[in-house]
Amino acid sequence: MEWAGLIVVIPLLLMTGRVAAVEPAADLVAAGRAIYLEGRLPSGEAVKARREGGAMLSGSAAACVQCHQFSGMGLAEGSLVIPPVTAPVLFRNQLPDGHIPRRAPGMRFTDYPSRTRALYDETGLARAIRTGESPAGHVFSPLMPRYDLTDDAMQALIAYLRSLSAQPSPGADARVAHFATVVAPDVDPGRRDAMLGVLKACFAERYPDASAPGSDDVERQAWRLHVWALEGPPETWQQQLASYYARQPVFALVSGLGADEWSPVEGFCESQGLPCLFPNAQPPLASAAGRYSFYFSRGLGLEADVFVLQLKAYQSSRKRPGRIVQLISGEEIGQRAAAALAQTLADAGIAVETWRLETHAHGLSGLKQDDALVLWLSAGELDHLMRRVPTPPAVGEVLVSGILSGLEDAPLNPAWRKVAALAYPFDPPARWQLRMQRNLRPWLDRHQLPRQDERLQGNTLAACNLLAESMLRLRGNHLRDYLVEWVENYPTAMGNAPAPQAYPRFSLGPGQRFSSKGVYLVRFAGENGRRIEPLQQDWIVP
């Protein structure tokens, strides 16, 4: 159902029907799920609905999820409130806790009809979904569609609603919430300690463990952090994660560190329906991040897309477009980024040559003035290039991956710094330093944490803050899909909380899984090229 359209269904669905003694068949629930999530009938045809006034809805536009969300917990925007339609609300009349507003003596408070409704049976619920009118004669909002469903389709939808968020998700209850962070093999120990220090301090500050010595807050939910350290090759990681999870289910993953490979971790999150906040991990190049995986940036995939824009503009500005050459080496993630760039340009009819550092380090002099060069090299590989080729080729464009090379600390010599443009996904240093001074360093000092890697520490704290604020808004409804929906509503969830992350523009919305969506292209300036400044394009969102 379209967003506003579902609003009417809710009051109806909220009316309680008596729970059947027998669980509905799995195929019936699956058919109802297709109606709710996709707007697809058991016959395969599109669901049809109309709004009061005659506007027709069909298919996905009529899917219940558009308003009631995956969790069934509904939503609110301004004065528009879409009540929950979860199984406990509909069929056991267990309404979520709500805010009880203050009111002056003599004022009459009128609650939402969905909270004061009479009980519903399945007949009344079906009638309400079809006609937009309750058995008591209450007419629902005109935004709520009236559904044209056969008896079989209605039976399937009600069967699915009986299963919707029927039980809390594993890993959390009123007393304890369990969370995990993932550390891949070969992660730098200093970075690992910096991340864990921030997470442990954030957990202790916001949700201290009531079982800890000296704690007198036994009523408040405690948070417990589990460190899932991976070993061996990536193809074994999902099995390791499953073993950790079997020993102690967690409600969500928060943060994590890895190098080239992260897709097994993301795959585990998606297969388990486990919300995962990844402020410091590189997403898989082809990742749309699924439903449950959130990243702070699209990383090298974003750099590749920005380089595509820059190279297309460069080629179109030349009377005689030259070659585009990429230089890669041993970093597998850099090789994948180069392959993505080459494919995108090939689709646009622009050929790209990919050279390996090992075989072409002495051959860059063959490049000409109209050519463009892209460097997908780690800091160590870039240092090797500087020693082998101290003077850059006389090409018209040199683009350098900032994520791989070390950003402003990339080991480019002064000659290369004069010609290179660097992809830079973070705040420029001066502005970032100001944000750290206000929002991160006082927090680190308060918790007696060393300033080790402030970008990593700030991003980790931002993820923990987002998790904490989103958990608060669950109001005890421990449903993972509901947590996902609150994380998506980042501005609402965070309110006026400090922003310690290193990104200049940072937001989420329904369906979005990457918080920062652009990069700067920067030039090196100043004496010996030690300062960076954005090019004229400023912040680029491909």
C-alpha cells in the first residue's frame, strides 16, 4: 500500500481477533507475505485498492509495507500516525507503550482511535480492510486504501499478520541486550584497540551492566559487547560467525574492522536478518548493502564512480582524447575498483587500459599529454612507485585513490603532488579538526582513552550513538526490523546529538544504506604540497 494509504488498514487491523488454535500453513503465510510486502496476489496478479475519492492503487503501490513497514510497527509523520499491525497488537491487544502527554486541569484528552478501539474478529477485520469502516461504524482516513481481496487472499493476509513480529527478535530482552563487533584477521592491533576502547566506553556510559560490581541499577537494560574475532581465509568466516552466534545470539552488530574482504560479514548479516552498522568497513564493490547492512560510505566504489565522472568530463574537453590508464598492484580491493571503473567506462564506449605496477613502473614515460592516469595503489605500493618513477609522466590528468593511498598522508613526492587529484571522502582537515575538538576529544578525555586514530574513533562513536538512540526509540519492542527502520530515520533518531563522524554530509532515509554519499576531489597545495584544498567541483555525489 502506498504510504498514506495504509493508514486506514491499521485501525482495523489493530482491532483484536481471537487467536486461532492452529498455526496457519507456511504456504498461506507466504502468500500473505507477498500481499503485504509486494502487493502481489496468490494468483500472481497485482493487488488492487482504491482510496476514498476514486484514486486507484495497484501492485507495489498498494503493498501494506509502504506504510506499516517491514516490522508492522507503523510510523508517524507530523500529525499523520499509522498504528502498528503486528500480531501482538492485532490479535492479543498488546499495544506498544506510548507517551502520556501532560495536560492542564479541565482539558479533555482524546487518544487515537487505534488505541481505544473495540475488539475485532477476523470477519470485522476483513470488512474493515475492504470497506474502510469498522464494525462500530467508524470511517477510516481517506488515505487508507480499500482493498479488493478475495476470501482466499484475505485469509492469506490475515495469516501473515498473525506471524508479523509475533515474537521478540533474539539477542535482547528487558534485562540484557547483546551486541557484537567483528574483527577480521590481520587487522592492525592499534586500530582494533582504538575501536574496542570506544565501544566499551560507549556501552558503559549509556547502558552499564547491572551485574557489574558496584552497580545499583538493576531495573535498566544492560548492554553486553561480544568481540567476534575471525581467523583464516574469508570463505570460512560465515561458518565462524554462525558458531559465535549459536553460542550467544546478538540483537545487532556494531562496527567492525577488516581489510580487503567484507562480503562474508555482510552476507551473514543479510542471511540472519541482523542489523549491522559498519562505520569503518569497506563494503563489497557490488554491494547495495541489502536490507540489514549500513555503511558510513560506499568507499572505493564511490571513488570509482567519481573518477568516471571526472574522466568523462576530461575526455570530452580534449580535441583528441587520449588513453585512460589505470595502475594496479597486489591490493585485491583496488583491483576490483579498477575493474568496476573500466566496465562503467566501457559501457559508455570509452576504453581503459589496466597496467600492473610490477610490469609498468618503468614504462609510464610512454604516456602522452592527452592521456589520463588513475592510481589504485596502497601507501606502500605508492611509495614503491615514487622510488621507481620520481618524475610523473606529462599527462593531462592524474587521479589517486585516497582510501587506498592514505589520504593527505599519501606518500606522493612533491613532483607528483603538483599534478595529482586525490579522492577525499571526509571533511577537509581544518573543518574535521574543529569537529573532533568539539565532539570527540572531550569524550575521549572523559573516558581516559588515548587519541589513536581519530577518524576511526569518531566514526565508531557515531555508530554507537546511532545504535543507542535507535534502541531507545524501540520502547522495549525488541524487533530487529523495527531497529532497522529507526536507523533509517537517522535525523529523527539522533536529534541534536553531537556529530563525531569524519564525514561532512551524513544522513540516512528509508531504503538508504550509505550515510555519506559523496567525495571531494582535492589538490595538494602549499609548501611541498602538504595542504589539501578541494577542486572547483566541491562535494561530488555521482
